[in-house]
Amino acid sequence: MNKLALIAITLAGCGGAGLGAETRADVTKQMQIAQPPIQSCYAEALKKNRRLKGIVSLEFIAEPETGQFKNILIRRDELNDPTVRQCILDEVGKLKLDKPTKSAVSIPYPIRFAPNN
């Protein structure tokens, strides 16, 4: 079976989006929780298309008080694979910040997918 790389791009450049360092770290931690199931979906998609790679850029809201990730939108989808796209939406929708903020926070989050030969 092909090894694969699923590389979440960090949020270091998102300081202007109103995300403090603590919130960025919390988002990154939560997205790491979603990585194994998303990686599994990508591995299945690679069985059908060995050349499948690219960036999927998400944007979602961390709700105030609860921190639940909601209103998840895919802004860019270079994979163009409906199964992987739905998997990402499902898995990210299960997440919430450990330390919710007092106001809603909009979070851009790109994920790079690449087979690792």
C-alpha cells in the first residue's frame, strides 16, 4: 500500500484574522485529531486515482462559548474528490476548541494532500 502524506499547513500566517497564538495552537491540535480519519479517506481515494494530490482550503467558524466548528466551507478543492471532501466536512464538524473564545472566530485552514512514494 502506498504511504501518503497529509500535511496540515499551520496557521502561523493568520494573525490578521483575529486568531491569537493560543487559539491557533488549539485549532492546530484539533485538526491533528481529525487527521487520521481524513488520511484514511484519502488513502481510499488514492486506490482509485494514484495521482490524486493538491490543497483543500477550508474556512470555518469556532462558535463562541462552545468552540464547536461550524459553517465549514471548502474554499478551494484541488483534489476534486467528493468522497474526500465529505470526509473532511464530517470530521472537522466533530471538532471544537478546548478553550472556546468569547466571540465567533473565522478560521481559514488549508490542508495539503500528497501521495508519499
